[in-house]
Amino acid sequence: MRVRVYRNLLKPNFFSIQAMEGPDKGKVVGYARAVGLENVRFVVSKKTWERVISEGVRTVFAFADGALVDCLEALPAGFDERITLMPFERCYFFNRQRPEIPVTEAARGYLFGADFWAAAEPAGLDL
């Protein structure tokens, strides 16, 4: 199932999982500490991000869109590429090792803590 996953603002240790297809399309269908996704696309609403920065409004403006693999309590082993979003520094997702390069996609990984953890080099780097 294709889902949109974002950090829950009221429960920061959890991610909200929103269905993007099927009978529950558009609805939050679950919460998890670690969410596994495949064929991931990272999206930031620039307009909403600008409002967050200028007005200090807390709202969801970024998410990972992909195929749901599973939901876990902790990050499994083997995922060490850290992709993150720091809204007061940049308006895009980036690899913590190369913060100047936006990351738009990843083949597979887990959202856990403040990061997306990928197993290999993320795809979609704008070089």
C-alpha cells in the first residue's frame, strides 16, 4: 500500500501513517516508532515551509511517500545512511554526510527518530 509518512507533532517519538490509496485514502491509518518504506520520495511543501519559518507556526510540511514495508518498535540493523530535514537550516531533505546536496528519493529504508535510515546510497541526488 502506498502511504505518506510524517513525524507526529503531538507524539514526537512516533510517525503518522496516512493511506494514499484504497478505501482509507487520505486518512491516518496508524502510528509507529519505525516505519519501513520502499520506492521512497521525499517531499517538502515550500509554501508551508516558508510560513513555518516566517510565522513560527508548527505544522506538517514535509513527508516521505512510498510503499509500506512494515512497522517496528526500533530500527533494524543494516541501515546507516542518515537522511534528514532541518527546517531552520535547509528546505530540503539531505544526507547528513553531504548536507549541501538535496536528496529526493531512496530505494528502501526506515523512518526512525529524526531521520530516514537508508541501507545504501540514496537515489535521486541532485549533483
